[in-house]
Amino acid sequence: MKTVFDQSTRDELIARINSLDETSMAQWGKMNLYQMLKHCTIWDEWMLGVNNPVYEQSWLGKIFGKMALKSSLSDKPLKRNMPAGAGFTTKQSHGDIYLQKKKWMELIAAYAHYSNPNFIHDFFGKMNKDQIGIFAYKHSDHHLRQFGV
């Protein structure tokens, strides 16, 4: 299983992010390229603990989170059209694509020094480092596949 904690996996993700350009179009979903890039930078900042986010598991997650986490960590890619949490989206439809790519690539590289023991996923709850590494890879892979790379 791929994990963002492996250098070769981070290199692969960074190369895929770098291949995105203004002609990259979504194969599914509602986000345009800028919105997807912004979503991924916000999401990885949250995972990495940038800006000291407050972590809290939802009540629904307390009921179903562990079961959902198990299925999310399978060998299968994440399903298309899964909803993004409200805190991880932007209504802004246009912006600097190249700046967002640069930020996202820097965040992917930052997983080499991951240290966020306070992380609690808003639905899955507390996750161990192996689970975080796999899920962070799968999230990035999901959005890169969404844009055909």
C-alpha cells in the first residue's frame, strides 16, 4: 500500500501535481482545477497541523468512523464524487494555479518530517501514522486521477 511517508511516493505525487496545467479538466466532480488545488492545500495543511487546527470528530463519525476508515484504507482507490467537508472547499473559482501547485508540492514534501500527534480526523477519529500516510496518499491520488494525471 502506498504511503506519503515513502520518498518515492512523494516524488510520484509531486511529479503528477507538476504535470497539471490550465488545460487540465476534471473527469468528474464539481471542482475546477483551481478549486481542487486549493482544496488539497487546505486539506494537507489540516493533516500536517499547519496553523494549529482544532481537531474534533463528528458525532456521526464516532458511530461509523472506524468502520469507514477500514474500507477507505483498502487497495481500491477512493470513490468518485465523495463530498468534501465544508472547511476544505473554496467558493473562489479562479486564482493562481501555479502558486497553488507550488504550495501543494511543498506540503507533500513536508510529510517527510510529519509530526502531528494531535491529529484527529473529523469523521474517522484518531488515526495511527500508518493510516494517516496511506489515507493522505489516497486523497491526493483521488484528486490527481480526477484531473487525469
